[in-house]
Amino acid sequence: MSNMGSAPQRRISAAIPASGAATGIRPDGRAVLIVVDVQNGFIPGGALPVARGDEVVPVVNRIATAFENVVITQDWHPPGHASFASAHAGKKPFDSTRLAYGQQVLWPDHCVQGSEDAALHRDLQLPRAQLILRKGFHPHVDSYSAFTEADRKTTTGLAGYLRQRGIRRVFVAGLATDFCVAWTALDARRLGFEAHVIEDACRAIDLDGSLSAAWKQMLARGVRRIQSGDLRIA
């Protein structure tokens, strides 16, 4: 998961109106759908559940049929990961601490490598997916964005992969809107891609106003806020 640059931004509670929406978008060979962390750990019953997170699955399955290119991300933490509260004496989930790269929200142990919690949701149907990108496997650095880890130095290689394939438009769906989805969209913009977040194909944690803070930041940086109905699906 993600902490929007450091600890979640707080005290921002006003709803951010939808803007930047488009209609009749037909993804072509230069577009990719990035499906972020639709894993057992982030749905109800998982170790770090996002409320109604399972509701994204049928939406993602439907919109994925419109894309030639699909990438899936998967949180893949080793036991004792530095982002786990259990790795820090006296800390509990959703506390924060300072690591070498800055402030870090501490999470419950989740998506541990090889566990059922880390598995992709069993109802995901993404036969066109060409890449499963695992992130968060470095023991001392958390990883939220599909492009760059939390130290803002270590890259996943995804940007190069997309550029080599001529992809310029990124569409993001999954979990959670205000954390890993937002980081992925913001990094896509920073790296020169056109970026869209498909709002109804995502669900949020909304920790102390983090959802409205995330939308405010994304819209300010040129991320387009769209709905699944804005896509042309054959």
C-alpha cells in the first residue's frame, strides 16, 4: 500500500469534484490497463482490507476486454518487512515511523510472499495480461507505485517496458484509490505518460482524508478522472 509521499495527508475533508472525465475513449495499442493489487489481502477478509474492495473485480474484468495491453501488480512482501508494524517494537498498525527514506505508515502484516493473502483474487479474469509485476519485495523499502518504490530511487522497470512497446497512455484501476492507485497514476504523469484513473474500478481506504487529498493531488498534476462507462468496450 502507499502513504502518498510520506504519512497520509490529513485534515483535507472537502470532496473533490470529478473533472477531466472524457467520453467515448477507445484504448488502442498505445494504451495499457494497470490493475493494481487486486489481491486477497486487500479485500474484505484479508489482512489489510479495503471496504468493498471485492466490488472492483467485475468492473476490472469488463473493462479489461477493451485493452490490448494489461499489466497486473502484486504486493509481495517478505516476512518481517520494514513496513509491518510487527517489525517495530511498541508500534501498532497505522502508526508511523521514520525509515531511511522518510516517514512510513506501518501496516498490518499483509501479502506475505507465497501466502494466500498475497494471491490475486480468484475471480479476476484477465487472459490478456502480459505482465505480473511484483513489488514490495525489498525488505527495507515499501513499494506502492507500479513504477518507483517508496525511496523514490529504486525503479521497477515498468516505465522502460512500456516505452519499449510504444505505450503512452496509462489507465489505472484497483486498490486502493488513495494509495497505490494514486501513486501509480502520479508516477505515470511524472514519467511523461498520459494517465487516467478509472474511479468506479477502484476503492479507497480514506484514512484521515487521504482520498480527497489524493484526488486533489492527481487532478493538479494532470491525471484524468474517468468512469468505466467512459470507455468504449466492444
